[in-house]
Amino acid sequence: MINKQTLLTSLLLLLYVAAFAQFDLNHQSNNLFIKPNVRQQILIPDITGYHTLKGDFHIHTIFSDGSVWPTVRVEEAWREGLDVIAITDHLEYQPHKDYTVADNNTAYKLAQRKAEEMNVILVKGTEITKGEVPPGHFNAIFIDDANPIENKDASLSIEAAVKQGAFIIWNHPGWKRQQPDTTKWWDYYTTLKSKNMLHGIEVANSNEWYPIAIDWCIDKDLTVFSNSDIHAPVNLKYNLSERHAHRPITLIFAREKSMQSVKEALFEGRTIAWHGHTLAGKESIMRELVKASIQLKPTFRETQKKGTTWYYAELNNISDIPFVLRDKDGNEIDLKPLSSVIVKFDKKTAALNYKVMNAFIGSERRLEINITPQ
């Protein structure tokens, strides 16, 4: 019979061998420089009645002239804090076609499952790519099938997309390759608008933005967009190492995070273009966003000077958007993301009046706001 001492020794030996087997000296991991699989939150407050979603509605993959696989676009968006994207590969320009066996819906099909896994709304889209302006380039999003949209006639392509319920965006209206002299509105776009075949304009695209396009959106009731038009991997195009760095983003004010709510918001014009540190959009939505982002806390100090009582309070920015505020005397406050500054005023119940210098509500107009002390 095996005595207790022998049994104990055998068990300890087995445990030692098992533990050693888990540690292979010739196969070890070093994750020091491996990028963690985490999402960078973009902090922008909701406005009354709506959730603020972050989107990019102009993205390319290897199935047109991009250089990445469709699923990579989804993961990039998730990591950067985006909520919704549209893959909009060209119908007419597909330089990798000899190396890919696919139709015009393949990129969406390949990315769809990854989008569901990562809780990213993936909008089905395509880019109608016609040469000089007019007609120019258009993104058709919320489509059912990209294949029947392809046509030599741009108007017929757009009409086919609209029959599928598509939302049509005029892309990069001031792109120098298409409009070398100026950013101009043509009669062609008036005709599209009259037929309900034009719904939005990119006021910003990649590293360009077009102030005159804000006026068009306001005057003609079109939706504003800021999109990346990304072709390369995002981290090769944009320096995202800074905490508040981001690609061009369209802010969408939707009733909920769903495909239908995003579509409704776009058709109703509830967006703001966010390009670099610049905001552009319609005044009513812009006012709601700035109002939700900037808070004036209660006064914490009072002083008397030459018969005037001065009150001091903290002005807080609770968003990732920087704001440049100018008062009536021309003094500017650089209110950085997620930061506070101390302001003083001479009437405790009076509103503080500022012009938000980086919030465009027209090509030459900035938002003016009144902030009341709490």
C-alpha cells in the first residue's frame, strides 16, 4: 500500500510538473506595444429630445480605390468613437477590379457582421462618380442595391438611387480638380433639388472645407456633412495620438441609436459638420449644442472695486469640442475641451454674451450666445 507521505509527494510532483508545463521558456508574450482593443469615447452632450451620434458617411475600401478591407473600416470607426458609418465605394472607378471578384454590394456584405458585433451602424451606400462639375460626385446612402444604380448618365444613376429611398449628398463641391476657379452652385443642382434628388452637401471633406456651402445648405434646406473621404488607413492619414484629435465627423441628432433614426435625422437636417476645431451648421441646432456643452457655474467670489461689485464664476466646457468665445470688447476665451476658465461680470443676474468664433452658421456668420449665471 502507498503510505500518506508517498501520496503527498506524488501529488506535489504532479502539481509542479503541471505548473511548469504552463510556463514555456521558449514561448513568452510581450504586449508592451500592442494596441489595446478599446474604444476612445468622444464626449459630446445630447441635446433636448435627441441623442448625439458621431458619423462618417464617405469611406472607401479596396473594392474601389481604397487600400483597406471593409471590416477594417468598421474597427477603425469603433476604436475612434464613431457610432455610424457608410461605406461608399465608387461605382465607376475600381482600380483593384482585376484582383477582386465582386459586385458593387460586396464591401457592405463583408463589413455587415463586424458592424453588428461592434455596435456600429453600417449604412449601405455607394459613390456615383462623374467627372467635371456639373455633375460631379454624389454619395447615395440608405440604398438597397448598388448594382442597378450604375449608369453612364449621372441623373439616371441618382434617380435609380432615389427610387430605393436613398439620401443623396453632393460631395466635395469645391474640390479643385473639379472646380479649379471657385466653389460654384450650378443650375444642374437646382434641377436635382427641384426633383427631390439632392438632400445634403459636404461642407467639409478630408482636409478641405467650403464656407459657401453652409449658405447653400441654409438657403436651400439641405443637410450639412463633414466626411473623411478616407482611402488610406485612418491612422496613416490623421494624427490620432492626441486626446482630442479626430477625423472629419458629422454630428447627428437622432431620437435613438438606430438606422431608422439616423435616416430620419438626415432627412430632417439635424446635423452639424465638425471639421478640425470648426463647427458648421444651422443656427437652431448649433445653439442647442453649444448651450448643452458650456455651463456657467454659480458665483464663488464677490469683490468691490471703485463702487462696482464684481462676481466670479467658472465657465465649464463639458465636451470634446473646443470653443473660442469673443465678448463685445473683442476679448477672446479659448475654452478647451473638458476644461474650465474663470470669468468675471458686474451684474449677477445678467447674461454673458459671446460670439462663438469657431461655430459657423453661415459663410460669414458665427453663432452668438447668451449664458446666464446659475
